[in-house]
Amino acid sequence: MKPSIEQIVNQLALKREGRPEEGYWQDFLCEFHHRQRKQAVTGSRYSAMISQFSSWFGSLGPSKWAYGTGVAYAALTVGFILTPRSVERENLPSSPVKYQVVPAPGLPLEQLDRLDLSPSTQGNIGEQIF
Amino acid sequence: MFRQSRPPDPDQDLITRAQQGDTRAFDALILKYGDKLFGLVYHMTSHKEDTHDLLQEIFARAYQSLSKFRGNSTFYTWIYQIAVNLTLNFLKKRKRRTTLSLNDLESSVQLDPALIDSAHEANPERQTALNELQIKLNEAMKKLSDPHRMVVTMFDIQGMSHVEIAKVLKASEGTIRSRLHYAHLQLQSALQDSWEERF
Amino acid sequence: MSALVKSHPLGLPSLLGFSAGLMISVCLSQPMPAASQLHVSFRAAPGGNSAHSIAVPVEGAGFLVAIVANGADPHQPQLLLGQKKILAKVVGFDPISRLQFLQMENETSLPLVAWLPGVNSHANAHLIAKTLTGPVPCRAMGWTKQVNGKVLPLALLKVAFDREVPLPGTPLVTNGGGIVAIIFQASDTGKIAYAIPAEAVHRVQRDICEGRPFVRGWLGLCLRAENKIPQIVRVLPDSPAAQAGTLPGDVLTSIGDRKISDYADAANAFFYLIPDAPVQVKLLRGTVSLEFTMTPSKPDGM
């Protein structure tokens, strides 16, 4: 049989009193402040840098264009210097390398029956039946 | 023509203090509305961790935007709108990111007050049956589309009026009513086989 | 306050930072009400040591779970709330996992605690340990399947702390508050803990709180711990594995939802098998992938 809409609504209304467990909001606030503090530190460093740069640049007057061109030229030069080029290498004589891969010996592992992490605990070796 | 005066926001004092940098005032607002917003986000996401992360984001966003809050609505409506928008965006991203099966989402059994038997003299058999029904209802809710689940959460679970919901969702009251009606029909259909006469 | 904000050279952000910093140090310095203030004291077993554990609520009226450290006597625990003794009876103890379940005599309403069922998503998560003195942050670092060259009967969650590891039984919760594991014990370094996942607590509780010992489902297949791959070396006749058609040489690839990549994964998966509860087992025979439904039975003699 189908429930009536009223019956469904009554069931849904039972959820109205749901809330997180005790102590949740204290932990939440601690985390919230931690995040705000982190953001404040990151944000203030960045915005302080930007505002310092903006005010310095603005105070230059007409000569700011000369400064700007100079900075751009310097950036291009640095970029040119740092760009890697192909380097001529000496042709070194090649020598054949002989090696053989030897598989590491399997460590005999024991199976613990119980959670006992003491180094002296003996486990079972060999076949384990599950 | 006189403009009808709006009743003062009960949170005006806290808002002003928070805007002036008093973090304890904002804390008080978090504690005042936290449970309501928790309920909204949890019933939409069905995931306690996601709820927690979203709530952190919602309150952070509200705190950052507090200086822009002009009082055109109450603080509660304003922060509720932020919560609705962030939750809907999150759900869209979650759908794109993974194909979550309904089973991947936490069962709300542990946290759902509808499942807590607070009356010691309650009939255990009836309680078990009611628990099963609530679980079925939770499953049916998850199958609703996000906008439909949102109106059911706001109206049926949170007890908001059509007018309040329309304000938050920036839709007409008529749209809200028809969306709600459709959602109820969907739930009714989903619970068809789970309902017993004794309920 | 607004005058202070306006006059401060860096303005609002740094004052926010200061206020937040003050608030967080207040939060950390004061003991916060923790989710589990119940704890259990155990006497020493002969030749062992006494021990202490947090007691965490589990589903069921008044049920709690605690860890009985190796060397401690599980038989006459004392349940405490702070310093106050609380009457409780032992529901059962599992010697494999060292989990003990208690029930409070006077059914006080315990705080509702959410235990998270699927723990794999938290294997590398930031967690919070709910200690007696308040929440302590920690970080899950994946699974430990063997210690000192010995394979564990179930995989434990490895958790790193900045300070000394809290008491056994301490619940580890996500930011959302759900319990993912409880501390079993600290490693030798003192800042790494091994924790029993919530799933294992539920599995053991399932048997113990029904008044029976914890019994794993038995399939009748044999593996060797020193084999790198989880290859079946023998199938016992008339066993659930034999009845399903498993052959020696088959390599296990999954048991239920658990992927098996080595022997230790298999040992962990077998821990969770329930007698009479069918399970899908996938394996590789040569290059062919096969899937069987097996119904574990109780081990012989049970």
C-alpha cells in the first residue's frame, strides 16, 4: 500500500531535531579559527606585497615607463641565459655491461594468530589454513 | 506611498560587531545557526565528512563577505542562501567526479534522531519497523534530484514556509509548491512497497 | 574596537589573525569535553602488566568497547568515568583482536557516536584522536599488514602523532566526527600508533555481543605466508572452497570487496568472513579470471 503524503511528511518531520553530537561545534570553531588564521597570514603577506609594489610604481611618475621597459628587457635576458641548449658531448668509448639479476631470497614470514606485536612473539610458519 | 518597514534583524548587534572584527560575535552566529545549516547540508549530501567540510566553507565565505552584507534580508536568509548555493555546486561536482553508488554514501542511521528510541517504553518491534522505514525514506530522498531534495529538506525537515523557501531559492512561490508536490509524489511512489498499515 | 581596527597599520587581517590565534590557544589549553571520558582499568595477568584503555560506545544499549593490552587480565576490568567507578559487566573478550565489550549495569544514555563503515577512504586522512584530555590531531599513514616479519591476523591502520601516542582504545575520528579506528598500541618509536579499524570492531562485536566467541568463516584453502603472491597451495577436501571448485595453483585476486595483492591481504580478508554468509571470491587460474561464490563454514570443532 502507498503511504499518504501526510504520512510521509510526518516521517520527514521526525528528522527535524537532528543535530551533531555534543562537542562538535567546539571542535568546529577551533578548526574554523585555524583556517581563518592561516588565510589571514597568507592573504596579508600577498596583499601587503601587492600594495607595496603598487604604491612604489605609482610614485615613480613618468619615469615608471622607463623602469617598466628595463624590467622587461632584464627578464628577457635572464630567460635567454637560462634556456637550456644542446651541449656537445664527447663520444665516450662504450663498454659492455654484464649483469645478472638475482631474485632476492624470500623471507620466511610467520603468521600471527593474535594481535601481539611484541618482537618475541612466535607466529606460525608454513601452510596456513583459512 | 509609504514603504512598509521591515522588522529589525534579531542578529543586528552580532552582525555589526562581527563586521567590526569581533570574532566572538561571528562565533555566536555560527553557534546560533550551525545546527540548522548542518541539517540542511547533511540531508542534502548524506555524508558527514562532506557536511563538515562544506560548513567550514559556508561560514568562511560568509565571514569573508560580511562587509558586503547590507541587511536587504535577514542574516539567516543570507547565510542560508550561501549554504544552498555552495551545497548545490558541491553536489554537481560530486556527480561529475565519481559515480557514487547510493551505498557509498553514509547511512544516516547513527545520526538520525528519527531512529533514536528515547522513550524506554517504546515497542521494540515497532521501533525496528520504524527504523527500517526511515532507512527506506532516506534512500528515497537520495534518489530525488538535487532541487527536489532541497525543497523537501527545507519544507518538510527544516519546517520553512513556502514564502521563505521562495526567497532563499529566488523562485516564485508557485514554483516551490509545484516542486514540492512533485517530490512528494516521487517519495510516495518510492515507498509504495515499504509501507505497512500499522504506520 | 573599530577605532583600533582603523588605526592599526595592517588593518583588519592581522587583528583577525591575532584574535584567531588567541582563540585557538584558548581552545588547545583548556581541556575540551571529549567524546569518550569512560575508561577501563585492567589488572596484570600473571607475568604481565596492568593496563588502561578508553572505553568507546558502540551500538546497543550501554555497550562499550575497550582494548585489553597483551599482558593484562581481561576478567575483572574496572570501568571509570574520571575517577568515579561505574558498574559494568564483561559481555565478552576476543583474544585475537584483544577487543573487550562491556555493558554498563545502569543503562545510562551514552553519547551517540557514529562509526564509519568503509575505512579505505581514510587510509591517508588527517584524523583527530579523542583523548581523555581533549582532541589531538594525527595522520593516518596507510595499512600495516605485518610487523617484525610476522603477518598480522588483520591489517591495522598506521597513525602518526606529533607527540606521545594516546591510550589504547582512543577513538580516531574524521573531521566530521565519525570513528574510523581505535588505537591498539604504540609502536616502538612512541609516536606511531597501530589502530584497529571500525570494520574490525563491528565484525568482532557482531559475535561477542550475541554471547558467542568471535569465529571467522572458514573456507578450507591453504596459502603459505612466504609466497609473495596469494596462491592457493592446497584445498581441503569437502571444504567450501573445494565445493566451489577451487584448485591448488589458483591465485586469489579478491575476496568480497577486498582486492588481494599479496598473502597478507588474504589473511586480512579472511578475518572478516562470516560463517554461513556467502562471499564472492575472484581468482586467476593461469590467465583466466574466475569467480566463485563460497559459503564459509565454522572451523572444525566449533
